[in-house]
Amino acid sequence: MPLVELENSRDIAIKGLFDSKPDIEPVKLAEGIQFILDKNKILTKYYHSQRDSLRMEMSKAGHAHKAINAYLTTA
């Protein structure tokens, strides 16, 4: 499943947590929510880093492909 779809389903699941009244102490709930938000930031940064790295590698591959084609057409 693509990462974007997983991210969307995660967002829906997180929003669903707020549809009913929690049966937990407010302090514990706040700690849990903060934990989730912190992990979400880490995952988002990792996702963006990997996406940017992949884009860079694809660009390099594209340039290499063009160079090879140019070489083959002039040889």
C-alpha cells in the first residue's frame, strides 16, 4: 500500500479516537496524545527525507540515461 494511503488511513484513525469520550485520566490521555504527535513528527520527517532521496536518485538515473543515449547516437 502506498505511503500516502497509509498516511491518510492513519489520519482517519487518529481523528476517530476523538469521536467518543475517552475512559482515561486526562493527564495520561495528554501524555499519550503528545507521544503520538512526537512519533508522527519523526515519521513525517523520515518520509520527507526518503522521498527527497528517491527523487534525487531518480534524477541521477535520468541524467545517466540521457548521457548513455547521447553517447550511443553519436558513436
